[in-house]
Amino acid sequence: MIAHLSPQAIAMNRFGLGARPDDAVPDNPRHWLLAQFAQFKAQTPAYTALPDANALIREYQETRRASTLQDRTKEDLLAQRKMFATAARDLYHAAVLARVDAALNSPAPFVERLVHFWANHFCISADDPRLVAYAGAFERDAIRPHVLGRFADMLLAVEQHPAMLIYLNQNASIGPDSIAALQADRRDAAHKRGLNENLGREALELHTMGARSGYTQSDVTEFSRALTGWSTGDGRGSQAEAGDPSGFAYRDRAHEPGDRTVLGQTYADTGEDQAKTILSRLATSPATARHIATKLAIHFAGDTPPGALIAKLQASFIATGGDLPSLYHVLITASEAWQSRPLKFKTPWDWTISVLRGLGETAAHDDHIVLLERQLGQPVWKPGAPAGWDDTSVTWATPAALMQRMNAASGLAERAGDRLDARDLAPQLLPASLSPVTAQQIRQAESPQSALALLLVSPDFLRR
């Protein structure tokens, strides 16, 4: 039997990332959450100190080009690729550490949870060395600065980030009737480069309106044509055409000429701004408002959230044009998100961070976290598909997954040693919310480490 959750436990665990042993229990949970908007730091020292992924990738590309011109051997090229993969992996590990550092030490754990929510909504999957290198920069530069801003601004930052452009192959998309395509046809008519619709489709289906929301295949194709020319800088071409060679680049010669009609509205050919204007409309559409409202409601109010909460969130999104703090304010004040029964089963990442916070950790070894999340089934920034990680219990509350958490909890409890007494810790982490059954199991445990492990895999701790 799971005890009813107190408002304090809900604020610290359902909205936040888990209580710490030294946390003061908030007298006014809602006010405590609202105050975090002013305490959040978009750029932490650990994130700021990350090496430049753009520079790393640009250096590798330039080295590869130089090697090709020098007619280097296949072995030389493979060695360069291996060196780049190693450097990318090291950067990925450093970025995971920066993410953990922010989650463990931020004075605004509710806002950090929202960072994780949006990074999963606008996900990339670090499945090749370039994306491995970019993963941390994507969250740092496209998500964190906009988490307390406007949805439209975050949307544009995401779609123009090199990580998203590479992940969805937008940098390989070219207008069939563009100058670049016509020139390429003259050089080699047998190998045509053409339109790639990945970004256009996922921007509609996942990032904004949502599936089955009224757009058609024609809308996907037309939007994808408008997006042609959006690419990444790689140091080649003129600055006027390529823009910043270390980030987003607009290549006018790859842009499909002509007006585009998307969702019944026609957009003039204004080059780069054509797709920007379409994105701006998508960012404030009622379908987008509904899609975002539903996902937020699922994250905070249960796998099958109340329709009333979705309606409140949607109305706020529409009324404010996608102002995110206004949306969060609705969440904080809505009674549906404060039901006293546990509403969500923690994902592996959610559980790991709440464990580390509960153990009083202020830092984590990168290799340990990377390995642990892989073992638990949710490797950091690697969901494997553009839809991101599932946010419902059916995915995570399986017998095999629970066994993995039990093993992990035992190892973490052993590392903690005797410095924590689960009998004292449990009421601190779950204020006025510890079930009698869990309390009894902790008291009857064979050792302090066993008691701590039991707490970390108890129904009380696994849910929020």
C-alpha cells in the first residue's frame, strides 16, 4: 500500500527532481515552485566549460578533406575517424556530467525537470559521432536558454541547431529546382540530390501540431521545400552564403524557389524567412497548443491525464501565444496535478537523479552514469527515434526493468556505506508520505545498506 502524498512531497518529487537530505521542506509548496523561475541558471559553469562541438567537427571535416586531397591511405582515414569518435565520446561524457551537475545542484529543480521534458520533446538521438559530440550543446544552446521563454523561440532554436539539422538529414536536403540542383545535374545527371522531408515531417508530427491533427502529406512536402537551404556551416563557401561556419547556415542556392502553401496559407518566397514564417504560425496554432498541453499533462498528472487540465493548459498556450512560464503557472496552480495518490512511475533517468539527490550526492562520475543509464534502458540523449523516450509506466514498470533497478539500488547503497540511516532519511525524502509498509521493511532490514536499497526501490520512491 502506498501512502497518500503530502503537498510538500508532491512539490519536491513530482514537480522537482527528488528531495535531498538537507532540503528544507517548503511551507508553501506552490510558492516554492514559482520562486524557482527567478533562481534558474541557464548556463552553469559545467555547461559553459564544455569544449566546442562545432569546432571539433569542423576540424575533423577539414582534416578529412585535406587527407583526401593528399591521397592518404584508407588506414589513415580510419585512424582519423577513430580519433574523432574518441574525442566526440569524451565530449559526450563531459556533457552528461554537466547535465547531472545541474540536476543535483540547481536551486531550481522544477525548471531542470522542464529542461529534461523539452529535451525529450525536441529530441535528437546521439547515434553517430557527430551527434554524440553535439548532444550536450543541443540541450545547452537550444533548450536551456528558452525553457522560461516563448515556445516559438525554442522551436526556432531547435530546428536551426546543427544537431537537429544533421539528425534529420536536413543538411542533405536540396530543392529539386534550385540553382545547386541544376548545377549538380549538369555535372552528374545520374546521381540526383533531392528533397529530404524528415525535418518537415517531424516538425509537424512531433514538435508542433502532433499526429492526426489535420495536416496532409502535401503540407509536409511544401514545408520541406520551404526548409531547403537550411543547413550547417562547415567552413566551405562564402560567408554570405554559409553564414556562421560553426553552426547554422542558410544556403540560398539550395533553396527551392517559389511560393509555398502550407495548411491552406500561402507563403511568399523570402528565402530563409519563408520557413521561419511557417514555423512561427505552427508555434501558435491551436493544434500545437493541444499537443503541448497533452504532453505536459501526461508528464505531471498521469499517463491518462484529466481532460480538464489539458483544456486549461491549451487555453493558456493560446491566450499567451505560447508563453511558457504562464503554462507552468497553470500546472502549479491546477488541482489536477496535485492529486495525493502517486500519478507517475519514474523513468530510469528520473529515478537515477532522485536517488543521487536522495543520497546527498553533489557530483557523479560520468562513466558510472553513462553505464548505469544504459543498463537501465534509457541511455542519455540516445532514444533511438525522433519521438523520444516514452513517458508512461507501461514502458518502464516491467519485471525486468524493476530487477535492474534493484541491482542498481544495491550497488548505490553499498557505495553510500553507513553514512545514511534509511530510517531517518525516508521521512526526509518523502515528507509526511511514507507508507507504513515501507517504513516497517526499512526497520526490519538486515543491514543499513539493505535498508537503504529497500527505500530506493520501494513503491513510495519509484513513483511520484
